[in-house]
Amino acid sequence: MLFSRYLISFLVFLSFLSFSSGVKAQSLLPYTPELTGEYLDSYGSQLLQDAVQLIRLREFDLALSRAKLAVQLSPNHYEPWFILGTLNIQAEDIPAGIKALQEAKRLAPQESEVLFSLGNSYFQSGDYTSAVTELQAGLKLNREVPQAYFDLGNAYFKLTKYSEAIAAYQQAFKLQGEFWPALNNTGLIEYEQGKINNAIETWRKALAIDENQAEPILAMAVGLYHQGKKQEGIELGIKALKIDNSYGDLEFLKENLWGDKLLTDTTKFFENSAIAPLVGKKPKSEIPLE
């Protein structure tokens, strides 16, 4: 699983930013402020606060345009670069996001949130080694962020450093006892290591936290089916695909860190006559109304 990024949710703290312009208008003339650096910083701050508000409203395109202008007006503050970077990542413009976050890091190298976001961005670009470097640097500054440990685990997973990945997932789960994705991904690794019984038990633990998560249900279904417990596997597989049919797409599963062994067994599972009709169907929300 690649846990959905809420890279921007913690940016609301930026609302404290304020700069006084100190500019006065003449009484008989239209107000025309002097474009001093102080004024531009003030205006950039207002744009930044507008962007944060638009992020809350999930108006990401409008937020992006304001963040771009805020960067132009306040290029020496890390916050506009940080927001611009995270919004570019949200818009799936990974190179632009990384570039902006690198500038934010240059301006504020001790801000753990910047390092976490940069690490996640490197992961999305496929540069897993750089992802590990940035996430580890961030965790040296702030060790209380389960999502960062989860991202670190995912980067180690892609580098096939399974022991390090599991250790990172365990730390994420230790910090947040209901963080079932950490258990889910631990099961994915165990399956690739040939520890199918362990993987199934780990997915059961994830489902004890949230019994309606399609991914661990489907993974467990495939494992049981592979072990010859076909009826139990089929019942669970049907349940999973009814919860979220996205998991009926092998490419989607690969993007969510399902490894070669599990994907091979899932392919066979999807060929079962009871499962095949559910695979590849559009979710109800995407089926056009007649």
C-alpha cells in the first residue's frame, strides 16, 4: 500500500505569518503602495494564507496559482516553496515539486516537514535511495511522525531491504497503534519472503483494526487460495472487490507495492470463475448513467 499522501494538511500553521507594510497613502490620491521588499513579503504572505485556505477547500488548482505568485513575491521564505512543492506533487508534476522542495530545504534545512515531503517526492520519482536519505534526515529532527516511518519503510521495500523496511513499519505502528497500513505492508514483505502463514496472520491483525479494508482482505484471500483453502479465499476475494474494485487491477496492485510472488498468485486467483466477473469492472461511481 502507498498510503494516500496528506502532505499539506499540516500547513495550516502558516496562518500565523504576518508582515506589516508600513506604507501610507496620500489623502488626495489613489492608494499606490511602494513596492518595497517588505510590502512584497506582506502580499506574498497573504497569498500564501489564501493558498492554505484553498487547500482546506480542496481547490488545488487555485491554490497552486497563488503559491506560484507567493514564491515570486517572497522568494527568500521557505514556506511558499514548501507549499508550491507539495501542490506540484499533488498535481503529479514530480520534477517541479522536487525542485521547489529542494529550494525550501536550502532555505530551511532543519525543517523536518520539508525533508519528509522531499523524501516522499523522491520516492514518487523512483529515486528510492534519495528518499531514504531525506526521510532519515527528517527523522533525526522529529522521531514522532508515523507517516514518515511508513514512507521510509516503503522506500526500503522498493530497495528490497526487507529487514530495514519491516523495522520502519514497526516503528510507525508503535507510534500509532491503529496504523493498519504498516501491518499491511509488513504482510506484503512476508509473502515475498515465502512466509505465507506469517503474512496471513499479519493481515488478520490489520483487519482487527479495520475489518473493512479491501487491500488486506484481498491479500489474505490470495494467500489462502494459494494454500488450497479455495472457498475461504473466494469468499474473502468477493468481499474485498465489492468494497473497492480498484484492487481488481493488477497494475494498481503493483503500484501499491504488491511483489512478484503475490502478483503471480493474484493473477491465478483472478482467473477463478467466481472472481473473474468482478475483476476490471468500473466502480459504481464511474459507470455512466443511461
